[in-house]
Amino acid sequence: MHQESSSGSKVAPHSGRRLPLRVGTRGSPLALRQTDMFLAALREICPALGFAPDAFAPEIISTTGDRVTDRPLAEIGGKGLFAKEIHEALLDGRIDFAVHSLKDLETALPDGIILACTMKREDARDALILADGLGPVNDGDIWSSLPKGARVGTSSVRRQAQLLHARPDLQIGLLRGNVRTRLDAARIGTFDATLLALAGLRRLGFEEEVAAAIDPEAMVPAACQGIVGITVRAADSRLAELLAAIENHEAKAVSKAERALLAALDGSCRTPIGGHARLLPDGNLHLTGLTARPDGSFLLKRSEVANAADAVRLGAELGASLRRDSPADIFLD
């Protein structure tokens, strides 16, 4: 007997596999919340699993990016810092699938691992968080709420570059940690402001602390920001089939374009890169890409439109265009 998924597709009950299914995740509050969202979607499309009290066993995995929070990501190993240990657990058979913030997942996955599912995108915009006493924000000039020489906390070179391009007077300081830690740094005045992904704030119920959501053309988000991706072993066709039933087709199209853009640029964690795709009413895909220097002295932003079926080509061609017309030094490790 088959189950009926919420999208109308048929999903075979996952019989014959030993339960519980082990779900790898980071241990941050946001990662755990996103894992809960994923498991709820699985239970909806496969009630046979949902009714089994021991169907799922979350496995919290500490990653290098989680353990080292006092240095920029580029100094502690570059790409894959929030995924390496999770990949190893998947390949070793300690977990059956893994839940990732897709923006943290490298474009070239290790052999034997595939991206099996992308879930519906939450709002991709960055959010401005202000210290007490600053604001309100002028919609026509979002940065006017920051006084001259304001200190902004962030670990993102993408955000840093766009801030300094707009406001060279700003002082950027390193701020890493979970969402609550970074919100508190602004609230108690360690920094005058910080920027976080609006998606994470919404998922954790912190949206009331947002001073302004920033238009993605004014602050180009990280590629795949707001999307949760699920990886499995390439050989596990049964799980891949199950996950296909909760694939969000819009998220799949925009993430394919944005990840192709990243792959074409092939920058390091020291390279400010932004990418944001959106599906237009006519079925076409609009993609904006950005490259910059961390100090904001160079910034190049371009947009292209193509049919959604050509998402990979769109991302690859826009990425190649940006790389061709950007200074070579910004891509050096």
C-alpha cells in the first residue's frame, strides 16, 4: 500500500528499514528547529512513520564551525566548516540523513553524498538589528539609522563588504555565535548594530527584534539563505525517493541557480559573494549576483533572467560574467 503525499504524489511506507531513522543536525537552537520542521514534513507525507513513536532519532553533531567562535571562518579552514563532521557521520553510516541550512553547504559535496531535498524557502532577506536607542529606520535610506562611525558586529564578509561600500565610515567587528548571542550583543550595546538572516529570526520567534528587513537588491543575501536542504547517501534510493515527496519546486529552482552561481565563482570564505534568485509570475527566474572586496572598495552586482528550467545555466553564466569582470585578487585563498 502507498501513502498519499501532501503534493499528491504516492510515497511507499518505509517498511523493511530498521527504526529509528537517524537524523544528523547541528546543535544550535536554529538547527534543531529546522530539524523539527523537516521531521514534521516527513510525518505528514508518510503517516506510517509519523505514528511510530521511535521513528526518528535526532543525532546532534558538533562541527568545527560550532566549536570555534572567536575567529573568522576563513582562519579556521574555509568551506564546509558547518558540514564536514556531518558528512563524515553520513558516510560512516552513523546517521541516515542530515539537515542543513543550505547556505552552509558547499557546492561540491563529497563522493557518496547527494542533496536529496530542498524545503520551502523562508524570507531570504537580511535583517538589521539595532542597539537600544537607535532608530527608527528610514525606508528611503536604511543606513541613516546608524550614526557616523557606528560599530557593526558580523562574521560575514558578504555583509561587511556591502555595508562598507554604502558606508565607509562604519567600524566592523567580529561577531559569531548563535542567533540569541548575536541579538544580545546589539541589545546590550557591545555593537550598535548587527545583521542576521530574517529566516532564522522568524523560525525562532525573534522577528519583533528586527529594526528593518533589507531589500535583497540593496543587500544581496547569501546564496540559498532561508532554505533547508537534506542530504543522504547516494546509494540510499529508498530515502531519496521518500524525500522527493517533500521537495519544494520553487526552492529547488532558485537554489540550483544560486548554487551554480557559487560554483562558477568558486570563491573562498574570504570572498564576498551574494546570490539571490526569485521566481517571476511568468515562470522565469530572476537572479542577482554580487562580488566585492571585503573593504567595500570594489563591488559588482548584476542580474539576469532566464526560464526556470535553465536555472543551472543561468547561475553558471552569471557567475562566469561576474568572475570575468572582477579583480582576480578577490578570489585568492
